[in-house]
Amino acid sequence: MSERTPLHAQDDAPVAPGTVDVELWLARNFLDQVAEADIHSHADMIKAAAGLDYRLRALVAALDAERGEVR
């Protein structure tokens, strides 16, 4: 069995988001891209999971920044 590697670790560098509009556009664009990924391809699913994790973190960070919140 392989060692567990988390998708996102607490000590990873924080995301530096763009504006909410930019991050929303990027998230929608990435969703369109991963919709074509092969569900039976381990590599495609790893890329999709990692990319979606990053895009969601960036979108949340942009919303937090717009609200003046720091996390």
C-alpha cells in the first residue's frame, strides 16, 4: 500500500487569487475542461481533482478578499 498524500496540505502555500470575476471565469472554464476527462483514467481524475481543488480555493480566497476577510 502506498503512503497517503493529501490533495492539499495545511502547510501548502496560500492561493493568490484574482478578482471574483476572474476567478469565477477560470472556475467555469476549468469545469468545462474537466467535463471531458475520462472517468476511467486515473491520471485524468488526479488532474481534475487537483485542478478543481485549486480553482475552488482561489474562488473562495477571492470572495474572502472581496469581503475583507483574511484566512
